[in-house]
Amino acid sequence: MITITSIQQLLKRDIKVELICSAESRIHIEANNMGIMLHPIKASGYFHPINTISLSLLIRNSNYSLVHSQASKDLWLLVPALFLANSKIPLFLTKHVGSFIVKKDLLHKYLYKRINLLFAISTAIKKNLIETTPVKPNNIINLPNGIDTSRFDPDQTDGRKVREEFKINPGEIVLGMLARFTPGKGHEEFLWAAKELNKDYLNLKFLVVGEPSRGENEYAEKIKQLAREFELNNLIFTGYREDIPEVLAAMDIFVFPSHSESFGIALVEAMAMKKPSVCSNSEGVLDIAVDGETSYLFEKKNAADLKVKLKLLIKSKAKQIEFGENARKRVIEYFDIESVTDKVLKIYQDEISRVS
């Protein structure tokens, strides 16, 4: 979705964009539905001589100004294709997730040498790139993912419909988390904190928003079983929701208990909606939330600390408002999609001028 959002932003500015993607993938389907110019490729693994030749012909016969990849695996296809096409156009790579594999052998040196600039979506990802790839630090630019702050706008969004749907009373405080069901997102800590908070408060509701990805149904059931064991009758599993701004508007406090994040787009969306938050101090979060200003940070995996920090917000409506106001200001300044796109275009233009 980040790739499609980026394409939409460029198209809005009358910039021609074409998408090379895996055939019959989710991004292929979504981009096709949106009318984006597509070049689907059937490829698995790393070496694709026929696809490489086809792509080189496409590059040679098209008047592209640059190529921007969103996954390092694509380099195995893109770099040879650019070489065969004898194309000197800039190649950019955005790194979204970290890697535990060191890629400093001769083949990877060849691939990464062709990249003009890398974008790291967080400080943690930049550090990972320096540790695992042969890229020079001055060729890495910190560039976070952006969100549409006009869509995630608390002044234009009403959460009452969602609260009515889940029979949440006006006086109840809603604490919610938004994440797919997968180990490491912190569901266990959230449920444990909910159990403990119920001993101290009678006016709380808890929302768990999201669904399991393919192959993760067993984990999702484990979490739901844990909720039953904890007798969390005031906790609601909403399932998948498309009305995320409205769901966030229905919350009073957003909880982001992830053990490890390269970034954390759900947290940015919640902050844009003026939601005060309690977040784990995992690496990617540290670029987004500011402890004591937009959020309270707790020690990751420490459910007891999560409970303590949640109580600080529950008992202070003033802090909730203060953190919420600061949160939206921070998102507008650093994570607004329009501003992020402006920065990307400036980098594009500078690099095109430099190599031409």
C-alpha cells in the first residue's frame, strides 16, 4: 500500500509512473483496480534471464527518468536489466524492513554499487543497512513513510458510529490497538494489562483491531483464548476494518505494544487523529513518538510497565488532550504524505540533474 500511495501522489502531480510488479500479487490486483499502468512479471527466486531481457527492452524503449524499487530482492532483476539496456538513469531503493543477513560479498557489492541513493524509513533501518550492506552511510537518506493527514483528520471524523456499533457508553474510556495477528505485535502484553486494569477501573473498554495474515489463524485463536482465560468481557475483537479513521476516532488512548518495528504506520495514523498513546520503546517507534510529549513509552515486552503507563493516561484527561494535540502537530511536521512526496521529488530532480 505504501508503493501504491506513493504512485498516487506522483500521478496527482502529473508525473507519469509505471509499475513493475509480481503478476497476480496483491499489489498487481490493487494497482490494476486503480488504473495504474502495469508491467506484471512472473518471477520467483533470484535469477530470471528471460525476464531480465524483457525488462531491459522495456527500459531501453521507454523514456524513463529513474527507477525506484521498494524491495532489495528486486535488485537481482533491475540491476542486470539496466546494464543490458545500457541505461544510466538513477536507481533508488527504499528499505522498509531490516535484515539479519550480511550482504557484503562480491555479488551484492555489484548490485548495491548501481544504486544511486537508498531511503531508510527509520533510524533503525539506516543502522541496519550500514551493518548489513556495502552501502556508504552518506548514500543513505532517512525518509519516513507518510500518511494522508486530510484523511486522518479528527476534525473531519466522527467516532460515535463505531462506539454505537460496539455498544460503548459515553462515559467509558476506550483503549485500543491496531495490528495484524502475528507474534511480536504485543497482543499478549495488551491483554495482560487489560486484565490488571480491570481490577482498578470499571469504565474501560478495549478494542483489538486487525486480522491474521495467511497462516496465522492459529496464533489469532491463541490470543482470543487468552482473552477468554483472562475473562475480558469488556474487550472487543473488531476484525478487519476499512474505516480506520473512524475506529481511531472512537478510541481515547492508542496502545502500540510491538516488540520490534522498522517504523509503525498505525501509530502515525493514531497520532494524526490526536490520540495520546502508550508505546513500546522498540527501535522504529523512537522516530515517531516522543516520550512525555506525544506518548508514554514503556519497556518492550514488559506488561507491568505497560499497565503503569496506561494508568498515567487513564487518570489524567489533561494529559490525554495535551499528548493528542502534540501528536497531530508532530505528524503534520514530519509524516504528512504531501511533505514526504515534496522531499522525494526534490531528491529525484537533484539526482537526475547530477547524472545527466
